[in-house]
Amino acid sequence: MKTEIAHPATQQLVDLPDTFDAINDYFYEQGWTDGLPIVPPTRERVERMLAGMPWRKPDELIAVIPPAMGQATLAKIATNCVMAGCKPEYLPVVVAAIEAVSEPVYGLAHRQTTTHAGAPLVIVNGPLVKALRVNYGTGCFGPGWRANATIGRALRLNLVNLGGAIPGEVDFCQHAHPGKYTYCIAEYEDANPWEPLHVERGFRRDQSVVTVVNCEAPHSATENVQTDPAEIMRTFASTMATLGNNNIYSQGHPVLVLCPEHVNYIKAAGWSKRDVKNELFERARQPWGLVKNRGKSKGPKIPECVDQSDDNSMVPVVCEADDLIVLVAGGAGGKSMWCPTAGGQSLSVSKAIDTGPR
């Protein structure tokens, strides 16, 4: 007995044996998966997924995804969402994430082929966070939440199947990291005493927004002793300004995910988010004498504020304080997270999620 399965890149129907194992074996052999089992994208499942955005046409072109320059129509995106295990209501989030990585400043063509261990971190803000149950608390970077797991995975499957970023053939990420399976969190807005990320970026608080940043795996910034904000920033700065990360050589928009405990100490001392950014802009630096002739110092443009004739001139991890992305997420404890990025050749992008006609 056979069943019709939608091709994830062309939408053509393929007759395959009607068994879960046979379908998964075929998709794996074609290079259409991330190595994990997929939900077979039958015609009926794709139609149900498209019901998550009934106000848009299935053949609408959302983006062209390099390097294969695949035509990311809504129907093709929906097919990959089915494969990832998404619910139909997650489809608008995935669409917004694809729109975000397709903006020129994100530099998707290079991100799809580079040796750098980066993956698109999807950060969700706004009312959809709670409506879809996107995890922003304990274990937000880890397993256990369907929305986080499948939204991030759907983005990856679209980048592979429509963009052609097959690991080891087109995607030459030297080591990669687990975020290349899925990398999606939400901001813990109730624990944020300041403006949440999307409001800071010019969106209304009642809008739902995704911000996508090409990030390495999260690095723990542990501070279980100090409660003075300046001392917490000293710990963070040391974590951030390591000689091996791209941001000390090519800056960009790296991400600091503050845990609620650290935020409480910082806020209690009267600090604003601006104070945090300014302090880290000044502290998270390395002297030019250590930065030159190592890492990526021969490739990118070093910021003009660095005097390359002076070995004591300090090199920052961001070109200006506002380039540092600061948000709140995570559970109880004294550990915040630092997410280095590819640097200035891939910048963050925020996009409003299309939640339909009002």
C-alpha cells in the first residue's frame, strides 16, 4: 500500500510505501532530514498546517533561500513545518523567522556555507509567547517544549530543503552545535523590569515579534556570589571578551540572556538596561596587543575606536553599546547565558509575526 507524500522542496507528490519507517528511510537517503525522524508530510497534514495562516495563499512566495535559491512559498514552508512536528498555529512564527533570515544584513548565503559554528537563534516576544507556550523559563534552551523544539527545527529544515544547506556538502560548519537542530526561546517578559526586546526595537508591546540572531551555543556566565551590579558586570565581561570568539574581532550583535536573579540584583540597585549595556561596552574588551595576530584579526575591519599603533588600546566586543542584545530568560539560580555570534558579517533582524487580519 502506498501514500502520497509532499516533496519538501518542490511540493510534488511522491508515492511511497505507507509505513513510517519506509518514508523516513527515503527522506533520510535524499538528505531531506536533520537526522531525526520526521512526521510524513502527507497532503492532508500540509493542508492542516496551512490552516494556521488561512489569510495567505499557499503559493505566495515568502523568500528565496540561498545558496540553492529555493522558492520558499507558504506551502513549502508548511511542508517542512509538518516534518518538524509543528502545530498549525506555529506556522506564522516560522514564516516570520524565514523572513528575518532572508534580510540582507543577516547574510544568509554565507551563514549557510560557513565553517563558523553558528545557528539561527529565534527569540519570540509578545502575546504569542504564552498563547503558544514558548518556553522562556527553566530549561528554555533545552528539551521538553514542543513550540521551542519544532519552531526552531522547522526553520532548520527549510534552510536545508529549500536552501540546499546539506551538512558536509554545502554547509561546511566545522563542528556545528546542537542549536543547528533547533534553537528557539522566548523572552521572560514578566521578569523583565525594563522594555522587552521587541519594544526596545520599535514594536508595540501587544505585537508578537521574532528576532533572529546567528549564534554559537550558549555559554554560562555564572555569578553566585556577587550581588553588586558592577561586580556582576565584571564577571559577564570576562565571559564575553574571550580571545577565541568572533565578536572580539568583528563585533556584531551578540546576545546576553540575563537570568531573573541577576536582573533582580541589577534592578534593585537602580540600574537600567542602558546602564547594563554601557557598562559591558566599556568592560568587555581585550588589549589590541593580545587581539592582533591571532583569531580573526587579519580578516574583519577593526573598529575605528581602536588605535592599532597602541598595544594597550582596548578592543570591544560590540561597536557601540546598543549593538549588544540584552533580554531576560531562564529559571532560578545565578547563571545567565552569553551567546557569541558570527560577528559583523551577520546581524540580527526582528520581524513582526503576521497574526492575520484584525
